[in-house]
Amino acid sequence: MTTNVKKKSRKPASKRQATISVVPDVARAATTNDGLIARREAAVARGVASAAPIFVQRAENAELWDVEGNRFIDFAGGIAVLNTGHRHPKVIAAAKAQEDHYTHTSFQVVPYEPYVALAEKLNALAPGDHAKKSLLVTTGAEAVENAVKIARVATGRPGVIAFTGGYHGRTLLTLGMTGKISPYKKDVGPFPSDIFRAPFPSVRDGITVQDALTGLQNLFLTDAQPERVAAIIIEPVLGEGGYTPVPFEMMQALRDICDTHGIMLISDEIQAGFGRTGTWFAIEHSGVVPDLITVAKSMAGGYPIAGVIGRADVMDAVIPGGLGGTYGGNPVACAAALAAIEAIEEEGLLARSTALGETFRARFADIGARVAPYRMWDIRGLGAMLAVEFVTDFDTATPDANLTKAVVAHALKRGLILLACGMHGNALRIMVPLTASDEIIEEGLTIFEAALADALNDLL
């Protein structure tokens, strides 16, 4: 595989490594991408897919190096986990300091201050002037499941309404809410009952905000009795569904509908939160205050932690012992999260996200006009949570997943990591760390332009 930087010379093995007896094939497999891919195929379940055929050795901020010494610019950010970049010094220092004290007690057995401190911080950051409380867990899907559980207990109702194109996780309950079959839901059902799907407003599909709201009202008439609906859950910006923002009037209408029927409004901020869109939470752009917010990903700068933030009376509806999990709110991850939030504040990363969004929009528009006229159909998103969508032509706007895949592949060859998304797999999403320098951003965009030209040449 060719890349944009020469390989580095290898350092001698450590004394400890030298004492380990390994057969030559295994030793080689530990230091080459092909060797590790072969080991992976033999040992790892096929259902766990990887976008890039490389194995990382080290990473810093918005760059990473594979086991062969090849350098890459990271516009994927671990799927929007690294708003503060790989190995942010403040995050690493906080995690290491916590490890010197204790790494686990289970908060349900012996509680600890970092969990409380992070809950306090999340409550302060979340929109709304009402009293709030938080629950800490480990994964985004776990956060969504708990949000639904809390809403059901608080309302005494079973129903949940989600939207076409939404992504909420890969557990059975969250897959029931996820509005995209391949690859997440394929051959997995049946899914839990009392989950209903409403249309998401889409320019591509000709669905206006009014159409979507009419569809929701029809759902109330046909399948989802509103008095039996506990929650409406929505991503303020679709993640896997294509980085499409919810129109503000749609979000405001959902708030009114929820208030009318006593339904909890859940904002799924797992991918859009912690500065990705230029505000702490993407829903803030609409001025709407949700009842519950699910968070994860960039909250802790790469450490696994997630949570639910909500109205105090709603969060307290569940009896003691009804919420939690053995690893929930791990103390090392809590320390890392507090440090990551502090870094976002101190380094002005909310404003940086807004500025990066403007840069990407302008550069994508220029590149599209010069390199790929009538192929880059849409540039959309909020702040630095942006996507570009490729089509075969502007007249039909037919999704072009082949071009998108080719751009991703050529970008990787040139040293840039990109990820696709969207219902048709024809959008590229930007999740670059907000801490990336202007020079790295420009280098990445230059590679993107060249990769797009390469991909178009392939399709001639």
C-alpha cells in the first residue's frame, strides 16, 4: 500500500521481547498489516467490520501511524469519539493520575467522587434551567436503553417512536429503534414490540417537515396511541443516516407534541454532542430543551463512558437498584471525561468547531465545482459535523455509493482516513478532531481533492 510518508526504521526489540520465543510467521504478523489481517480473520468474528485494512501503532491529535510506519491524517476520529484528538495531554494525565488511586470498585458497591463530579458537570452543561440528574454507563447503546427504561417508568407507558434513518445502537432494543437495515439489522430480528417508526424530513425523498409531522400524526391514529407512548427519540443530526440535521421547526414541533401528550422527548446526542456541532449539544441550535439526553463518544476523549442526563424528577422515577451496571461510570473514564470537557472549555473548541465547519463548507464547494461538477450533490450538517453526498448526476440525484467508496479507498492510499455514511452509503462524513491544526486540515483537504480526482478517473 502506498502512502504519503516513508516508513520509519524499526527500533530494536526490548529485552523482554527478546526472551519470547515465536515462530517467524507470527513475528512477522505482529509487524505488518497483512500479517495482522490474517490473524484477525482467524480469530475475530466476521461481523466485526473494519473500514481500513491497516493496524494502528500510535496516534497523536489528528494523526496516526500504522504498524508499518505509514502516517495517516484522521478525519474519522474513532467515529466521532476524538473531538479532543488522540491522546490529549490533559485527558491522558487525568486518567493516569486516577489509575494511581483505584481503577474500579463498582459505583453500586463503593461509590467515588469522580462519578459525582462528572454528573454535576453534565447537569450544568445540559440545556434547560430545571433541576437535572445524570446516570453514567459504558456504551451509547446502553445509554439509549436506559433512557427508554427511565421514560417508561416515569410515564407508565411502553411505546417508543423513532425516525427513519436514525441510529441508536446494536442491541436488540436499540436496533428496534434504529431506522436502517444494512448492515445493522440484517437477519437479526424479531425486534421488541411497542417501537414505532415515523418519517424523517428529507429533501432527497421529497419529505417536508409538514409531511413528517403529518406522518407522525397518522402514526398516532393507526398504530401508536399517544397515551401509550413513553418517548420520542431523535438524533438532532442523523449520524449513520447521513449527517442530516433535523430542521429546527421540526424539533420545536416535536417538543409541542410531547408536551401535549405527556411524552418524553429524548435527544440522542451520542455522535453530535460535546462540541461536534459548535455547541455542547446539537439540540441547542433549535432552542428546544429535551427531557432526556443520551451522551457518549467524545465525552471522554477516547475512554469508554456514556450517560443519560435528564430532568431530576424523571431520572428519579426508577427505584434504587433499577439503574446501573458493574462497569458503569468507571473512575478512570470519569476522570478522563472531566479532563476532556475542561479541554473543550479552555481551548475554545466550540468556536473552533464552528470555524472548521465554515472552512470545510467553503473548500468542499470549491472542490466540487472544480473537480467533480454535478457529482457532489449536497454539503450539509452543523458546525464541524458535516457530510458531502455524491450522486451520478444532478438531474436524477441518483446516489453514487461506488464513487464514495472509491474516494475513501484512494484517500487511504494517500494517507487520509475517511468514513462513509447515509442510507445509500453515498455520503462522506467529517469527524476530524477539533484540535487539528489548520495545516493538518489543509493537508487532509488537499488529499481529499486528489482522491476525488482519482476516483472519478477510475469510473471513466
